[in-house]
Amino acid sequence: MRYAGKKILTMCVTLFAVTLFVFLAFHMISGDPVTSMLGTQATPERAEALREELGLNDPVLVQYGRWAAGFLKGDMGTSYSYRMPVSEMIVDKLPVTITMTLMAFVWMILIAIPVGLYAAKHEGGVVDRIITVVNQIIMAVPPFFAGILITFVFGMIFRLFTPGGYVSYQVNTGKFVGYLFFPSLAIALPKAAMAIKLLRSSVISELKLDYVRTAYSRGNSKRSVLYRHVLKNAMIPVITFLGMALSDMIAGSIIIEQVFGIPGLGRILLTSISNRDYPVVMAVIVCIATLVLVVNMIVDVIYGLVDPRISVE
Amino acid sequence: MIRVTDLNIEFFDHERPETVVYDFDLTLHEGEIVGLVGESGSGKSMSALAIAGLLSRKDMKKRGEILFEGVNLLDCDRKTLRKFQGNEIGMIFQEPMTSLNPVKKIGWQVEEALRLHTDLSKEERKKRAIEMLQKVELHEPERVYEQYPHELSGGMRQRVMIAAAMICDPKILIADEPTTALDVTIQEQIVALLKRINQEKKTAILFISHDLSLVHQLCERVLVMKGGYVVENGSADEIFYHPKEEYTKKLIAAIPKVVRKTEKDS
């Protein structure tokens, strides 16, 4: 219990630091939300009046304090450019990003574990060498390019999906998940390639350890040595990576959403940044940071479950 | 019961093939304890691993015959070999600290051979495993059953290894330097435990060590190896008191040092 309390406290401190930092950074770069809000009707007087109304003339820390106080009360503010409550904007975008990231995570595991184990089991074989080369190529391709490639190959040539034909989960959940199939694959591929490489080398080095010989001496087959003895040990370094990859994928989904035309968190984040729509940006940052922190906490717990030598206390 | 004839082991992992064991012969009868002595690199561990069917590297060539219950363990298929491993032939190793799987519970590891070779139910396996842990003189076997290797000392882990190797009542126990990594006082206890197991269960033991005094305490018959060859072969007393080979004499001459160390330690 004390452990959980400590973890939650750390999370709060981290969130505070992240939001404050983003807030300050945002006020240091040039740009003014008021000009984009007023557009062609912007006169110096009007702009000044609006600035005064939004409280943009107050010192930065006062503004931050006001934002933080509102946030703690559950009020994320009103978007400058859309003139609607930020919470409403986020609420239907969040499930899109979370679903896509989780699908990418599942992809990564489904690809990485069997392929990594196979490559390790047949170390030095033809298939292993092919996997290594393909891995290198995939790792070198950034997700957005993989996204474009996938759109071209599966969308334009094979016509397996309609590029830009996003269906909202509120309209048809099945089609929604179907549309996310390829975007999540694009996010997952480079991470899966890294996970394969890591798992392969981890399994190979575990196979040289003494306990493997003990397992053979009891009459285990190669298969059961691999699955019942080695896999759990070999997963220990991989789990750390999977956790980091999941956090990365949450952030990486922003770009992929652009490529595939998916209206998720990433999209509103990008438009709000260019509009200097502070309340929206802050809310999205808080969402992403919270997701990353929660993922890290889950990884810590799983770590303790897999490796008895590490106690969570 | 087990007869090894003309065992030769050759490596190919360097430029020139390298033979590590030449014309190794050994017969092990029921209930017998045979010692295999020699310095490191003399080929004793290689011979033991070959008998346990644990040498399967591609860069290695094995010649000869290891006959056990009418089967030649050197050239039978893997499946047949696995039926013997852990079931008829148990093995314990030098490094108790690393020979157990660090992420699996002791109980799981002790009863593994039962899971692989018998149809016993989960409850029966647990009962047998706890009995076995008790037999190797571990206190609170129920608690040890639920523990992980890192929670046990080296001596306790070696007892766990013995329990795991003995759970199917094998006919042969191969002990590859089981006491080398342990404190002197623990060494004596492990040797006494092996002796008791041998008397109670009539398990034949192949005891590999470079410590002639331990071998003399435990074994009836001793083989001395050097540079891949068996240089001397006879009863323990004969070899201990009337060594023929210069090399054996040297090994015996090395013992007093160990004895002095024991006195100082205790």
C-alpha cells in the first residue's frame, strides 16, 4: 500500500513538472492565439480586449496557476479556436488514440515473440539471417514512411482498405477497428523489429546458462526448455523495452494519425499547437503524459511478477 | 548396469580437431560409488556429460559405446535418450548458484522430472517433492517448496538439486563436482547425504571431483584422469595408499593443504 502511495505521489509530481514545463515553453515561443481567433477582424484594440478577457496579459505563473486550479476541479477550460469545452473535444478522441496504440502493442507482441524465438532457436540458419536483414531494414524505416508505404501497397494497389475512409467507433465499431488495422501495423513494425532483435539475443544468451543444462538433464525437449525455462528469463529485458515502446507508440501515433487521416488526439494536438490553443494543448499533453506514466507503472508491476529477484517494495 | 567402452570425444571448434577424452572405459554396477578424479581439463566432466547425454554440440564428435539397459546412449535418438534423462539417470552440477532456474519456484523445479516422466497428479507430485526435500535434510520443506533459488544458500540449493535429480529414483546419479563451490563444512554434509542416498536407494553414483580426500571418503572405486586418458583405475584404498602413477601421487600430496585449511576454518 505504501508502495502504491509512493508511486502515485511520484506520478503527480511528474505530471506537475511536465505541465509546468510545457506551459512555460509554450509561452516562450512566439505566436498569439488571439490573432488566429480574430482572423481578419483583428484590430489592435480588439486583440488587446480579447487578451485581457482570456487573461493572457497576466504573468505566466499566474496563468499556469489558474489553469492548474481549474484542471484539479475537473475543468480543462474552453478551446480558443473551437469555442467549446476542451473536455468535450478530448473525450471522443481519446478512445481513438488508445485503441490504435493498444492494437499496435498487440501487433508488436504477436510479431516479436514468435519470430524472436524462432530466430533464436535456429540461430545462424537461413531464416535467421533473412530475419536479421529484414529487421535492419524495418528498423531504419520511420513509422510515417511505413504508413505511406502501407497506404500505397495495401490501400492503392491491393485495395484492402480505403485510404482516408475512417469510420468513427461511434458509428461502427467493427469498421473502426478494421480501419485501424494498417495504421497500427505501421506503428508496430519498427518496434517489433527491435523487440525481435532484443528477444533473439536475450534467448541466445540465456540458452548458454547452467540452468538450461539442468533442464536438459531432467529430460526436457528443446521445445520445453525454450518455452518452460528460457522464455520467462529471456523476457525480463524485453519487458522493459516493450514498456518503453508502448510509451513511444502513444507519442508516435500522432504522426500516423496524420498519414492515415485519423481524427485522434494527435490531430487536435497538431492543430491546437499551430493555433496556439493553450487549453487544448495542455489537456492533450496531460492525457499523453498520464498514459505514459500509467504504462510505466504497469511495466514495473509486471517486472516484479516475472522476476522474483526484484521485489516491488 | 551401465558400461562405457572406448569413449572418445573430439572437438572441431578450433582450426585443428582436439581430442579431449581418449578410450574411456567405465562400468558402474548397482549401488556402487565410483570416483572420477583429475585436474580441470583432464576430461572428467566431458566424460560425465557424455554419459548423461548432455553433449550434443554440432562441433563435437563422439565415438564408442555407452550401454545402459541394452541401449547405446551415444547413438540412440533424442526421444529415447530423454526417457532416460532425469528418470533413470539423474545429474547434479558444480554450480548450485546458477544450475537452478532463477525465475521458477523450487517446488516446480524439484518435481519437473516427475511431470516429464510420470502421470502423477499435481497433488501427488507436490507430496513427493516435499518428501524429497525432507529427505535431503532441508528444514521446513513446505516453505522451501514455495521459495525461489535466490532465497536459498549454496548448500541448500545443492540439496535442492539433489532432490530434483533423485525424485524419479534414478538408477544412476552423476555428480559433477557437486561440492567444489561449497564451504568445507557443507561439503562434508553433502558427501554424507550422497552416501546415505546410495545406501537407502541403492543408487549408483559417479562422483566427479578433483579432491581426492572427499573421493576417498565416499567411493569404493576410483578412476584417475589426466589429459583425456584414464591413467589409474582401482579401489579407493589402493589408489589412496599405494598410488602407482606419479600424477596420482601429486594429487594425494595436494591433500594435506586442504586438511590444514579445514582445521583453520573450523
